[in-house]
Amino acid sequence: MATDLRYPIGPFERPETLTPAARDEAITAIALAPSLLRAAVAGLTPAQLDTPYRPGGWTVRQVVHHLPDSHVNGYTRLKLALTEAEPLIKPYDENLWVTLPEARTAPPEVSLAFLAGLHERWVLALRALAAADWARSFRHPESGSQNLDSMVALYAWHGRHHVAHITALREREGWKAQ
């Protein structure tokens, strides 16, 4: 059976709620994502960074820059959900964001550093939540109401998903870490 290169760890399955142990596991995944992404791109040449992870997909460089773009939106959604009653959030077009000049050309280090600081702050916020806070939610105009349990599960998956895009490409191409 052929592997779907779009979903190297499988598609996301949104949970309604998480157990405290599953929350902790998701928060740990968010905490580890910056170092795993850094390791995934370590030693890649500019030509390798500009290689799509799959036919028709984003380049490795675009994936690196996409993660903080996406995750800063997730962090903002958390803050809105904690400070407003089910706020309506503004979605963004990730496929257009990765075509912007800095997403196509900036050194990965810019986004690696941004992601590390963002995740440090995000994890501090997540670990400080009271049990009742996890039921708080925001409303996405396309997918409806989402509570913080489903949000943290999504972003834990999202980091692993994109790191796997890069590590799977490295494996397929035989690009060894230097």
C-alpha cells in the first residue's frame, strides 16, 4: 500500500475532550516541536530547503516558515478563548501565506527562533490552565465551535505532521544529517 505523502502520520482526528494525561502529552508535543523541527532541517543545503516535500507540495523552507505562521494563530486563538466568550476568530489562507516573499526566501533560522520563543510562551500558558478552562472555546467561521482540548490536540498533531514531511523527504532522498 502506498503512503499518502500529504499525511505521513495520518490525518488529524479531532477529539471532543482529552483526559488530563492526553492533554499533558499534547502539551509536551507542542513543547518539543521547535527542537524536532530544528533537527529535521539541520545540515540541509539551500537546494534541499527549496525542494518540495512531495510533488505539488510546499518546499521544506515554506514548511519551516508555515509552522510559526500557523502556531502564532493558534496561540492567539487560545488567548482569545481565555479572555472572551466564544470569540469568532479570523482564519487565514495558509496556501497564500507560504507564497509571500519571506516564506519563500528567508533563512530557516528566522522561523526556528520565532517558533522556539512562541512555543515556550504557549506551553507556559497551557500548563497554567485550570481544569475548567479546557472547556472554553472559540468559533471558526468554517468549522464551528472548537474547545481548547481539540485545539491543543490539533497543534500537537500539526507540529509532528510537518516535521514528518521533512524527515520523510530526507529519508526518501537519502539526505543524512551532517
